[in-house]
Amino acid sequence: TTFSSRWCHSRSVLVWSVRRRSLRPCLHGMLSWSSLGRTALLHVRASGCPQAWAACVLSRCGHSIANNRTHGARQRELSRGQEGPQARVTGPAEGRELRQKLVEARTGSEVLTLLTVDQVGSQSVGYAEYGKAFQRCGEMRDLTALLQVWEVVRERDVKLSGTAYSILITAAARASRGMHGIADEEVRLRAFETGKSAWLWMRYEGHEPSLGHYGAALGLCAKVGDADWAQELWTEMTQHDFQPTSIELSQYLEALASQGGNSEWELVKSELIAAETRMIKHDAITLCALLNSAARHKSLDRVDWLQQHLLPRVEVNAIVYCSLSKALLLCQQPERALPLMSDMQARGATPLFRCFVHEAQALVLILWKSPDQLHVYDKFKVTAEAASAFIDQSRNSPGAAPPMSRAEIRQMESLESLARRISTGEQVPLSQVHVIDWPWAT
């Protein structure tokens, strides 16, 4: 007696034919592959077929537990391995220890060493581990290490997932700021080329970009100030019927405004109007991005327009007013920064310690211009007392007050010392009066 099988690999019908036994059960998409195998085994045993036939049925059905898993779970398992994306793994915990080590890495060289050691060791390195390495390099803003990890990926011919590419582009955007927050033009250019190269590789490997990918690429354009690619991405995204959020909009507008020209600013205003027709609500993220761009270019006209047209229509928070006060101070308008604290509190926003620091910086600048105005020093002492009470509240009730940094506390202490010295008639250079580390006008 012989056994033969005819398989119809649709999602609905699977037919077995057993010669001389008239066994033809038809199962219509109600069972998993594993259940189909067990059902076939019962039919074969009931019909008196040899046990070897049952083994053949089970092997054809591939009756492992993995076949009951979702497509995404199977892909995650099949994508790891030393030899390529189709290599098997030993279990779901594989790579977890390596990813934890990557999270705890302190330097870029340590990240690279972990990938090299585990590749030749017992563990396999897949796109999840490379994605974690990209993320860690971006958090450290280490562009050199990021490029080295990316080179390892290309040398090993690793097929990254779409999520890993998104992480890589975001890491390049973070690294464009430099390890200490100040990057030169060469670093920004290399970071931009890295992110754009990742985008092209992603498309070459067949990954269709999602809204998250467009957001990561627009964020890169905003960080490096590339308006041309940002316009291409925005046009492509809208043509594919993606519905951008305020985050993508703010990144796109920041990339446009980074050029500093009048034509780009007019385009920003037209895009703000067009966003309302697409039902994209303007929020604090968009306003902060545009205020920060105006502050970099020290454009008082842009600050005035944003304060007049966009600020009243946005649900504000303390970060918005910090961005506004920074823009006014860099535009040499310290007097206009003083009413912001009361305006913010009137609109129901809770102040941050940074708000007191900005107000103190404005008062010191005013006092430096007119040392004989004692009422300015009196106002400064009120601000300093409020800042001190804020610190005490934060220390006594850690969860009651918003967090503050040690750098902000040191800046407040320096401003208090400067105010005392200026009020007594001491001549202080303007470079010392600029306590907050901003790109002040010279």
C-alpha cells in the first residue's frame, strides 16, 4: 500500500488523498497548521493506515509550536543569525543579554567591541541588536561610532528591518548636534549623508516608508538645516495620503525656517495655513520649533509674528515661554521678556526653574545697561527669592515641583553674584553678563 499527498496551499482548503482508503477530509480554514497535522493523524489511525503514514502527515504539516505563532513573531525569529536573515535561533531570549550590554555601554568603542565579540562567539547578532547599537550611539551623539556600526552592518550584509532603519536615521539626527551639543559644519554634513544613505538603502531593500520613517528623516533635515530634501519628503508623504501630525509638521517647518531667508519664511507661513486645511492642529511643539529657529537667526520680525499670530492659538506650557524668552533675549529685547512670567501663569501654565533663570538673565542685562536703576535690582531680588523657594520645594517634596538641572542652579547663583556686583557700581564686561551658554550677538 502506498501513501501520497496532494497539497493545496491556499488559506482555506487542504486535501489529503490516501489511496485504497478513500480518506479525503476537507478542512476549511478553521484550524492552525499544527491542528491540521493532529487532525490528519486521527483520520489516518482511524482508517487503519500504517503509523509511518501518520509521521509523513505530521512532517508535511510542520507541526511545531512556532507555526502557530503570528507572522511577525516568526519573522523576528527567522531574521536573526550569523549566516543571514533565514537562520534559526535557539529561543526568544536570544540577544537579550547583548542588548542590555549595549544599553549600558559608555563609549562608542565599547558598543563596537560588543558587536564584534558576540558575532564570533556563541550569540548571533541580528537587526534588533544592531538597532540597539544605533540607538545607543545616537544617545551618546557619537557619529564616528555610528558610522562604524553602520559599516559593520554593510560588511556583514545584514538585512535590517524598517524599524532599525528608522532608529538609524534618528541616531544620525542626534549625532549631528555633536557630542557636546556644538557641532561644526563637517559633522552635520556627515550626519546628513549617513541618514540619507540609510534612507536609500531602506528603499533599495524593499521597505516602504511609514509615517515614522518620514518623521525621522524630517527630524534629520531639521537638525542639519536641509530644506530641499525636507520639501521632497513632505511632498512624497502627502502624495501617499499619509496624515502628518504636529510633530512631522514642526520638523518640516523647522527645516524650512533654518535657511533664514525671507522666501523660506513666507513658505513657512503658507504651510501653517495649509496645515489647518488638513486638520493638523498647531501645538506647543510647532511653536517651540519656530521660536528656536527665530532665536538662532536672531530674527525679531519672526518672533513678533509668532507671538502675535501663533501664541494666542496654542495651548501653551512653560517650555513655550522659555523658548519665547530665549528668542527675545537673543534679539536683544530683555525688557520684553519680563512680562512673560505673569502672562504664562495667567494662562494656567506651571513655571519651570528655567523660567526664573531666564527672567534673572533679562534683569541682569537691564541692570548692566542702567546700573543706577535700583528698582531693577529690587525686582531681581524678588525673582531670586522665588527661585530659592522653588529649590526648597523641590528638595523637600521631590515629586511636587518640576525637575531642574544642576547647571541651571549654578547659572542662577552666578546671576545673583553678578547682580550684587553691578548694583554696587562694579564694571563688568558684557561677556561675563551673558551667563547662559547661548550664541549671543557680539
